[in-house]
Amino acid sequence: MQVGLKIWRYDSATGDRALREYEIEAPEEATLLDCLDIVKDRHDGTLAYRKSCRMMICGSCGMRMDGAAVLACKTRMYDIAQEGRVPVISAMGNLPIVKDLVVDMDPFWSKFKAMWPWLEPGYDRPDDGREYRISQERMNVVHKEALCINCGCCVSECNAMESDPEFLGPQALAKGMRFVGDPRDGATVERLERYNREHGIWDCTRCYFCNERCPKGVDPRDAIAKLGAESIRLGIDRDMGAKHAKWFVRSAETTGWLREEELIPKTQGYVSAIKQLKFGASLARHGKVRPVPIPHVARDVDEARNLRKVVQEQDRAGALGIVQGERALARLAHGGGSESLEEIYARPGSAPRPFLPGEGSAEGQGSLTQADVTPGKEPTRKRGEA
Amino acid sequence: MPLGVDGSAADGEARCASVISVIAKHDVLVVGAGCAGMRAAIEAYDAGADVAMISKLHPTRSHSGAAEGGINAALGNAAEDNAEIHAYDTVKGSDYLGDQDAIEVFAEEAPGDIIQLENWGAFFSRREDGKLAQRPFGAAGSPRTVYAADITGHVLIQVLWEQVCKRDIPVYEEFFAWQLVEHEDRCQGVICWDLLHGGLKTVGGKTVVLATGGAGRQYRVTTNAYACTGDGMAMALHAGLPLKDMEFMQFHPTTLYPTGILLTEGIRGEGGYLINKDGERFMKHYAPNALELASRDVVSRSEQTEIDEGRGIEGSVLLDMRHLGAERIIERLPGSRELSMVYAGIDPIYDPVPVRPGAHYHMGGIETDNDGATEMTGLYAAGECACVSIHGANRLGGNSLMETITFGRRAGRSAAEWALSHTTVEVPESAERDAEARLRDLLDREGGERPWKLRDELGSSMLENFAVFRREEQMARQIEIIEGLRERYPNVYVEDKGEVFNSDLTQAIELGNMLDTALCMVTAGLVRKESRGAHARPHDYPTRDDENFLHHSITRWKDGGVELTKSEVRFTKWEPQERTY
């Protein structure tokens, strides 16, 4: 198939920057990475980009296509080529460009390292010299965070980092959650204290671009939410962001609605709230501040209180209260998933149902889950031999 | 100002301002930062050495991370198991070419290494009792493969990288290691091309550990990453060291059609079927007991036979997991499902996936002893680039990840111990001048053939002539083809003349590495007139010949060609027997 690409070329040595267009012939199954290979091999050997595994696991080939971060190896080009679209390929955002599609990952990794990205052994270390005994359910709290391949796609799209380059960012914070949520880790409080500082979890603008662009379903924003919830649960709530979040809950459970006039003093403290008087006046003009300081209680306040009670009774406060996102790798949509095996085999165009030679189709379906390897019992036969 | 090959000053543009200097000296220098490299570096650090790593990729980009199914250790969590059974399975799997003392060390130490990884925080899958889960794998007498769904390699790379960060071990990232520095009969460092900034950089080390992985890119259909080009093997080869058992290239039975992307053996471990176009589970004909979970060489040959005899579909057979059900597929094999969906457009819950044998793993490599030491003082090797040998003629699934950890650790420890008892590092100017001249030669060419042509020809011809089944005349022809490519190689043209991220240059160097190591493989294969493990010659020598070929093949680089000799296999307690599954 014919594929057209426009690639932003850049050379940090000279500062030259140019948008170049390439027309190439590629096989129909080609990914964006395959197309870049064809450009580099046959059209322009000076094109620079990173690549390695070409199977969505090494995280090398993060770049932007039409302004949004993708893994080049995960992006199939067939539909784009059929539509006759010529996508614009550029380097990832929020990281300095070194050459063409290659960015300097140093800022990325220094934030990663700032998270103490290793397990600090806890106190309940097994005394028999064996592995920790932990249920899969308990580990699943950080299942998605453990899928992260450090490709940088989330960082590329992070809006908070665009305005605050020092913001730790979605990837580093997801790595943080990987350990905060790990039952083997003994440094939860120290970690959360650290992540609660300036440029930390509360500086996220909740735009959800990171969840949107993550090629592995890590959902970094969910991880940040979990870190916030876990901080508050453990009383690490000095940051304005934490106070702000706490007030939302407090307000909802006491009066069933958000008392906005109290939000600023509760978040910033009464002293600094005085500086916001002008803003308060503006709120009043728009009818957001009630003239009488007696809070209005919503009619269905019991419902709000009960919701809160349910969360507490189910012990789902903190990270456990954040429901795993639907986009997690393990949850890739697969129709209803309710078909029986017979229905699956009977689907039109379906491959033949498996059977063991000589045993007919019905008997061939016993699931072999355990290898029956008995050395020397029967020789390996060639087909057709007795 | 750098000097050109003829000694004159390079042109005023200074296309390549490659001034050589030793940028740093360390006790232990680890080349390659996959599982073996990182494990070696961690061990050397813990032994008290000043250690650094060199890698042409960031450590987490290493191809160890693409391993899927699991890592073998006889923990006995799922069924009765012990190191002796593990060792026996490995010996048998190796078709009796594995060195048994090494295999015993390996099986004995593996469980401790796994527990350590878990204690470091590895995200392994769990049993209901909270212990590490273990799944059945091919040719294993007990379910002993510890796993993390089907992203085990990723989990290992992450936990090792975390431990590297914790120790703050320096990494020379995107440094392309090119040439070993041999001085006073020992290895004292590595000359590298700095990919990100340009320039030749020499890093000194009292000891050097090569952990550069495999060379699957010699084949057009391979599970291997673009980075797997045998750089470490070639460096050792060019330094005069022996490569052992290079003819044994493992073909993984389930690589996705048409890309060659790996689908884990864990799919079959979880109960997946291999069927031909009629739906017949053909493995019954070839391995009546183990069926789909026979050894990899057996399964690959069976598939190739089905395909060759017309019972395949478009050059592949089908991997069927429909009967496992959506829940099990989603829980245990989510990555394989995603790979099938993205690269073949098939959801394995509803349809079987087309698979075929693809080049996967080099059983052979740089000859080492059980502590990773090579023939050259101060030089060690571990992981896929090394050949201890625990895999012999055929590796069992799940044993290579374990090898990277156990022998990475052992190599790191012995490299550190040697380094801490010796003092100096010296890099002679001559070594640097040699590298400089090679670089100039490559970059100064004003025209020639682009490397991809040679690379594609190598990949296609290796697949045709030196794959699952091998014939005398095809191997002979392949040697001619490789020689022809090697003759053209001095004329390859590097289009990019810049300093910054010149991957055009490094890809050209990689091509040279692949050509020379491929020549070793086919040369050794041609002479091995028997069928053993991954080396199958059904047409002329269909059986194993212990009388004449129960020995390792040793290839060395001599006078611009391959010199072939042999060495003894080390036995302890298992006599060669007929190998059946």
C-alpha cells in the first residue's frame, strides 16, 4: 500500500527544523514503525527515532502522530492509508528534542528516580526465607501500574507538566503508586509525604490525557487519584489539594451539597482566605455565597451520608476505593463474553473444532493443563509410522 | 582534530569529532543491561565493586523485557518438584549436549534467586495460598515455571531496574559497545560509540562482563527485537575468543504470522492446542505423551512438517485457545491476546491464531565456565550471549530467564572479586587508533550499498537455508551467500554523517556483527552430521550420533575466517538416552 508521512525533522546540532513529506510503499500489515524503517532504509538514512522490540513492551518508540502520543509499533497504518490521510509525525511533547523523533529522556528518568522506585521491605517479611505470602487480589491493587513500560506517552501529553515542567508527572506518580499499593512495601507514609510535596500529586489538573494516551492501559490518572485517597486516609493532608478534596467529602456528608463559600477558607486556611476577599465578592455577586451563615441542608442528605457509610463499611477508603478503569489491558472489550464454547465454535467462518487424532472431535476437547512427560515411555514418532 | 585513515587531518567540517579519551574507569564494567547485565551489575555492586553498565538502549528497553511465559525454578509450589528433576529435564531437553555440572549448579541455585527477586518486589502471579504461582511448560516434569501473567520478562526488567536505581549504579546509556580493549593479555575496557551525543568513548574496566543478548535479527522471521544483533558475541569473536555451539538456534513454535512476534509457550502451558487446517491436534502424532508441551525443537519440527506436507494455512498452523474461555485468557494471557489483536487482528477468545516457528534464541555463545569467566582474563559473559552451557542443543522454555539471573549473578560476583584484587586499568593508544580508523573508514565512504539490502538478504537466506530443517547443500550454499555478503560489506554506505543519534552508523556496524556470527553458525552446522536438538537434518542424518558428535562445536575467528574445533561435554550423572516426549 501507499503510505504518506509528514515528519518533523530537527537537528539539535544546527537548530534546523523542517517538515518533510515522504511517500513510501509498505506491506498492508505495516505499523508506523515499519513505515519509518522503510523511510530510513530506502529514502533518508539520516532519520532518527528509537526502536527495539516492535511488540509494545520495550517502550522505545513513543512519538506523536497528528499531535497525540502513540507507540509507533502499536499503530497500524492500513486504515490511515486507505483514507488517504498523511499524518504528521513529530517527537513527544514535554521533553527536549535531540534529533527528529528522539527526545532527551533524562528529565523523565530523574522524576522516576525521585519516587524511590524500589521496594522498601516491610516488617512482615517471611521468616522462613521464602516468598511473601500475598493474595492475588491484594496484588491486583497495583496491577495496572505494574504494566507501565516507561514509554513516556503520558508525559508527552501531560497538561500540568506543560505549565509546570517540574511536576512529577503521570509516569513517575504511577510508579509511586506501584509501591504505595504493594502490601510488601514498608515505606508508605514516607513515600506519600514525599509525593505530597510541591509538584506532586495535587498539582495534577485531572485532564485525563494520560489515561487517554497510555498504550498499555496503565491509567496514570487513576494512580494519582489512588495516591491522593491513600494520603488522606493516612492523614497526610497538609497540602491544599488534600484539604480541598477533604472538604468536598465533608461538605457532602454533612449537608448533602457543596458549600462553596467555605471551600476557600477550608482549603487555604482563614488567614490566606482573607486575600481572596475580592474573589469572594465576585462569588456573592453571582449568588454563590449564602447571605445567612446557617448552612442549608439538602433534602436527600441521608443518601449522601449512606454512600459514605457504605464505603467505610466495605473498607474501601483510600486506594481500594478507586475502581480500576475500564481501559485496563485485562479488560479489553470482547463482545459480551457470555457465549458458550459450542456457540464460539459454531460462529460463521470459525476455524475447525479441535480434535485428537483417532478420538473424534467430541473427545478431543479435554483441556490439557498439566504436561504428562514420562521420559522414555513412547518414542517420538514420525508421522505415518506405526 | 581527529586524523583520517591515512593520517591526514579530517576535513574542516569535522564530520566526526571523535576524539578518543578514557572517560571513566571502573572496577567492573557490564556491557548490556537486560536481565543478565543488570543482575551482574547488582551483584558486583553488592560485592563492593565500583560498577557501571554500558547499553545501546536504556536498560528497561532491553529485550529480556519481551519474555512472556515465565522463569523456571523448582520451588515445588504447584506440585512435587526438586532441583534434581529440574536438572534432569534440562539435560534431556539439551539432547545431552548441556554441561551437566553447570546444569546442576543452575537448578540448585535457581529457587533462591527467585525468592530474592520476589523479596525485591517482583510482581509475580500468586496462588490462592499466597505463594508464587507456577505453570506447566514444555518438557518439564513438574509445573515449575514462575510467571507474571504473560509479561514475566517485563516484570523482571522492572524489578532489576528498580534495584539498579536503588544502588544508583551508573549507566552509560545509548553507548554502542564496539570493541574490547585487550591490553597485557587481559580485558581492560570497551570502546563505544556514543549514540546520543556522538563520538568514540572508551570506558575502562578492571573486568568486563558481556551481557549483550542474542542475534535473532539474522533471521527475517524472529521474535527478537531490532537490538538483538549479536554485538557481544561478535566483539568476543573478533578478540579471538571461542564461540561455542553456534549452530544451535532455537525456533520458537508459536510466533505470530506474519510478523514473527512471540506468543508465549505459557498459552500451551495453560492448555492451548495446536491444530492444523482440519482441526486435528497433530502433536499426538509426534509427541504422544506431552502433546503441545513437548520440547520446543520437537514442536517446531512437528509444525514445520505439517506446513511442509500441506496441512497448514498460508505457511502456518493454528494456536487454539478458544476452549480456555474468556476469563482465563483475560486473566492469564492478556498480553498474548493484545498482541494477537493488534498484529493479527484476531481475538483469541473467538478464533485461533496463525503461528509458525520463528528464530528465537541462541543456545550457543561465548564460551564461559560456571562463573561466567571466558578464555580472556578479566572478561566474563552471561545470558544469551554466553554459552555455559546449560541449554546444549535445545533450551527449555523458562530456562533462559532463569539463566540470566543465576549466571548473571555468578558472573557479576566473580568479576567483582577479580577486580577487587587487582588494581590498574590501562587503555593503549593503539586500541583507540584502531577503532578510530574503522570508524573513519565507515563514515568516509561517499557511496555504496545501503545496509538494508544486505540485512534483508541475510535474513531471508538464513530462514531458507538454516532454519528448522537443514540440508547439506542448503548449508553449503548459505556459507557462500554469507561470504558474498561479507565481501559486499566493506562497501556499505552510511548515509548519516552526523554526530547526534546516528543510528544509521550503528545499524551498519550491527550488520557486520550479524554476518560474522552467522558464518560461525552455518560453518558449525555443516560439519555436525547428525540430528540433535535444534539442529535437525532429517534428509541425510536423521538421528543423533553420540559416537561422533557428542561434543561442543567451537568456532574462532582466524585470518578473516572461521576456524572450527571441538570440546568435551561435561557429564556428571546422566548417561545419554533416547529422547522422547
